[in-house]
Amino acid sequence: MKRRKFVAALGVGAGALAVGACNQAADSCGDGTNQGTANNSAIADKKQIYNWKLVTSWPKNLPGLGEAPERLAKIVKDMSDGRINIRVYGAGEIVPALEVFDAVSNGVSEIGHSGAYYWKGKIPAAQFFTAIPFGLTAQEINGWLHHGGGLELWRELYDDFGLIPMAGGNTGVQMAGWFNKEINSLEDMKGLKMRIPGLGGEVLKKIGGVPVTLPGGELFTALQTGTIDATEWVGPYNDLAFGLYKAAKYYYYPGWHEPGAMLEFIFNKEKFNALPADLQAILTHACRAVNQDMLDIYTAKNNDALVTLVEQHNVQLRKLPDDVLMELRKVSDEVALKVSETSPLTKRIYDSVMKFKNSVLDYHAISEQAYLNARTL
Ligand code: CA
């Protein structure tokens, strides 16, 4: 509660600062649609204040996911000495949760924060930029994106939509989800109506389940009223905040479907390209910092939240049986391959991420994996 007030106060302060600076500069400030122009000198550009909107797919200030856009706004304001003021809007405040992509593409908002797999109906390859079931971990996807050619491919994919994507956080390995019955075989997932977006949802469909995509803010009610039988969301820190334990008893792991789910910041390309170069650099590096920071938050908070779920709320923690995981992996590989056949660019993205996965598998087997095993011998 305290934190919410603090963030709200910060937002008001930022707005007030922007108005004051605009009056002094007496040029094209104020409505959030202003841009630097080619005629501006570097000095004029440095006086200009940019009041930008950021729309998200999350309830405002939601722990973890919703903290990232607020953090971006704060550090960009600090680094730019107030030249970019970003106001964050929660899901439904300007546009519904799952219309963030269109809102930024159409210039309704300058920035968006969401998950690329929500756009799979429009762009099947977008799913590869959130998570591939049994694919890359957070550490690996950051390596592929920033030093393995991933980001260039993502920019190519979004270019037709007038968008520039950047990594916007990572949850690390998620949980498999909340169920009201035990899962002992794939049979137990047949006919199951489960909220599970992206490629994981395609896998569920292939084994006879019914995948549903719902924004996070609607999960609790859907599960409690029986509109859905099961749901995945993120991990203990986020799932505790939504109170999902009140609507389902069994909490399964590991999150085979989202082993290192990456969020996205998307920028309206025209607006971004019109910024002075130093502000473009500030936004780019701020996204990079926020991307890492989200993983740091989950690493720091997930275990305490899990203890609360199990000890205070009597949640039944369960591991998916090995044979179920092996079957899910087989189906997952088939599903990802099928999606890769939807366009030449999708195939190039798939080939790039799979080549990267195979290249890190060998070394991670004798480094990360071997070490984590050794630590618990
Ligand atoms: Ca998820």
C-alpha cells in the first residue's frame, strides 16, 4: 500500500515537472505526441520534454511483471534528467490487456509492456520470443537475444508493424500451474480447460486439452467460478499476489511450457526514431537493466512466497511425473517445428534459436547443470 502511494506520488511529480519544463521551452511539448524534428539542433533537442505513455497487459503495480514498466519510467526519468517522462497505464486503463501490440503499432501509446506470445494469432513466430516449451532458460534466452542474433530477428519480425521490440524482463522457470486434481498421466490432462497461452497451449490442445488465453487479471475469477479447470500464471511471487491458492489446491512444477519466459517492451518505431540519439541510448540501456532486474526480483522473492503458499495456505506442491514430462517434451518439439513452417522468417527464427539451444546444451550440461546437481549431492 505504501509503495503504491509512493509510485503514484512519483507519477504526479513527473507530470508536474514536465509541464513546468514545457512552459519554459515554449515549443511542441505537452500532449505526449511531440517528437524531435530533423530541423532541431542538438541543443534544442536537449530542451525538449517527451511525455510518453506506456500501456501494459498487467494490473498496475502487479508484483514482478507490473514492477518492470514502473522501474523503466523511474530510471529513464533519472538518466534523462526528466527529458522523458513515461506514464504507466495498467491493463484496461487506455486499452485492454491483450491490445497492447495494436495500441503501440497505431501510435495510441509510445511504449508497451507485454508478452510476445499474446500476438500469436497475428504473428505465429512471436511465440518464440516469449518461451519455447523445453527451450531456453532465462540465462540462455538473454544470451541468444543479445549475443546470438535473436534481437535482430525479432526486430525484423516486428518491423512491418512499425514496432521496435526489446527484452522487458524474464520470470525464470515458471510453475506448471494450479489444478484441482492430481496429474498422474497425460490422460488426466485430456478435456482439461486450462489457461495456458502460447506454444504451451498448442501442446495442451494436441494432447486433448482445451487451452484458453486470458489476461492475468481475469484468472482468479475464471478459476474460482469453474470457467476454467486449471491455470498457469507465473511462479510463487506472482501467483500468491493473485490469490490463486484460494481457487485450486494442487500446485505443480516444473514450468515445462515457460522455462524462461521473456517479457517485451515495444516502442512505436516512428516515435523512437525521432528521439535524439542520447535518449534512444537511455531507453535501450534502461530496458536492458529492467530486463535483468525482473529476474533478480523473482530470484529474491519466489522462495519466500512458496513457503507462504505451502505453510500458511496449505497448498499441495507436486512434481509432474517424469513420464508425463517426457511425453510433453516430445509433443512440444513437434508443435514448435510445425509453427516454424508458417513462413520463411519464422523458419529462420526457429533455426536460430534451436541452433543456439544445441550449442549451449553441451556446455551447460557440464557447467550450470553439473554444478546445480553437485550442490545438492
Ligand atoms: Ca505463464
